Amino acid sequence: MALAALVITYAKQALVDVPFFTFVWLQMAVASCVMLVNTFVFQNEQFPKNIEPKIYLILFGIGLLNYLVVRFLFFYSLERLPVTTHAYLLNFVGVVTMLFSMVFLREKPRFVQVFGAFTAILGLWIFFYDSPKEGEFAGILAVSIAVICLAITNILLRRLHMQDDHRLTHNQIATFSVCIGSIPLVVFGVITDLPLPSINVSNWIIIVANGIIANALVMTVFSQVMQHLKAYEASMVAMTALIFTAVFAMPILNDYLEIYEVFGIVLMLIGIGFVQRRVN
């Protein structure tokens, strides 16, 4: 999560010079190529036969939600919000996932975990003690939609592992999901965004790093994690990226937090601790 937070923080810096949609489709093109080469060339994996149609539907759902809708909304909102605020709002996917998992997966949390979720929500209220600036409301709305889509993605990943019986590897799940979501973005980008705007070497490095680390690597690791944790527990683990984002934003973007914002983050972390408690 530290590496993902680092490259996303640099992405905020790059978006000053690179249009957000150009950034989105280029990094997804990189992610698709890396995943295809790794899975079918270096790992020499073969896609299993006799996969049930419902498994394909789940893969399509994950790809379209997580890599088409969320990637677009992610960078649209990152362009408009401070990077720490952006990460803070995204991390509420854990609370939404917990609610969805109760309804769709019948994974009922214990009282202490519900208490943790409410503690995190209290932290949200304190974090936004000062109302957002007028230009930030569009970014907040985009993040809110992205959070819902990410929560549904978590549910679909969990359901995939419950129904697939391990016939699909982590690499295969990540590769096909990334490619399914990338194709519409890349095709539209090639049609509308060529020739590319001027992009310097450092911004190209940031785009490639986001494609490899924040997309390909994170999806592979998270797919594996979902086999061992419940959907809302896994998403809560991902929330630790907020700490790294806040730390990296200070030297890279000169973005410092107010005291009340730090207190709001602390409350969220306490909530995470409660949500992740397990019965021995």
C-alpha cells in the first residue's frame, strides 16, 4: 500500500501538466500490456476451460466497475481534490463494503466492528469540520460514486472466490479484469486523444508507475487477499494507504494537514482497528 500511495501522490503532481483523461488511458494501456506479458509469457499460464458463464459475468463486472468507471472517476476527482482528502474519502469503501457484504454475502459483522464503522464515520465529520471549497464538490461527488463501485467490486471479487473453486489464478483474474476495463478507455483515448499532448520524461515515469503498481500489482495482491479475508475486512486493510498518502503529500506536494484533520484520520484508524478484530 505504501508504493501505491507514493505513485498516486506523484500522479497528483503530474495532473498539473497532463490532462486527467490522457493520464487515465495511458496508464491503463501500460497496466494491460504488463499483465498480459506477465501472465501468459513469463508465468506461462493457460486460461482454464469450461468456465461457467456466471464467472465470466463476474469478471466483466469487476473489469468495467474497477477499471473503467472507477479509474475515470478516480483521476477526475484527484485533479480537483487535495490528495489526502481524496485518499480519505476513498477509504470509506470499507464501511460501504461492510454494508453490502451483509446484504449480498450474508457476512454479518460483530457489534465491535459496527462500532468501528461508526467511529470512522465520526472521523469523517471531524475531518470536514471546515466545509469543502466550492470547486471541490464535483470531486467529492465523483469519489462518492467511485466508493460505491469499489464496494461492489469487493463483493464481486469475494463472490468469485466463493464460486470459482480456485480454477482461476490471481494473475488470470487480475489480467482479464484489467483488460476488460482498459479496452474502452484505450480505444476512446486513441480515437480522441492522438496526437498526445506534450508529456515530459518525469510524467511518463509517473504514468508507467501508476499503470504497473497502482493497477496491475494492487489488483493481483488484492485478489489473493480476498481469498483469506471477508470482503469488508480486506477493504479495511487497504485503508492504511491513507497514512502513507498523508506522509508523502507533505514533502512532495507541500500539502500539510490541520490538527482537526489529523484527529479525524486518527478516529478512522481506531475504527479500522475495531473492524479488523477477529474472534480467536
